[in-house]
Amino acid sequence: MTTISAKGQVILPSAIRKRRGWGAGTRLEVEETPEGVLLKLAPIFAAAQPNDVFGSLPPRGASKTLEEMDTGVLAEARRRHARD
């Protein structure tokens, strides 16, 4: 059992915090459900779609041709297959 403080804070039992690995500063999402309130770890980064981040990294080196990319993919597939 726990109590809500005047500031709206709730103290979670230490056994739960330890099992979950939730230390001081852990960010949690609070979700209201029909059964009550659900606490879960907040994602480290906000969800993003590929178009949101495409082109955000600077290019490194010269661009590859389609043939060079195909050769690289084939070489990696062969390397992984040989390992199995």
C-alpha cells in the first residue's frame, strides 16, 4: 500500500523498484486503463518514422553504385551462410 503526497507523488515499494531496476531518475509513462493505472518505462527516444530522420546524418565517403551495393550484400550473405 502507498499514499499520494500533497504534490501528487507516489512512493513505489523498494522491492518492486529493485526487481524492475528502477532507480532515482527513471522516467516512466503513466497510462490509465480500465483496471487502474499502468506504469512502464518511457522510451529513451521518441518514436520516429524513417522519413522523419532520413538524411539527418552527414555522408561518409563516396557514394556507392548499385553494383557495389549488390556486391556488398551478396558478400555478407555468403559470409553469414558460411558461418551457419
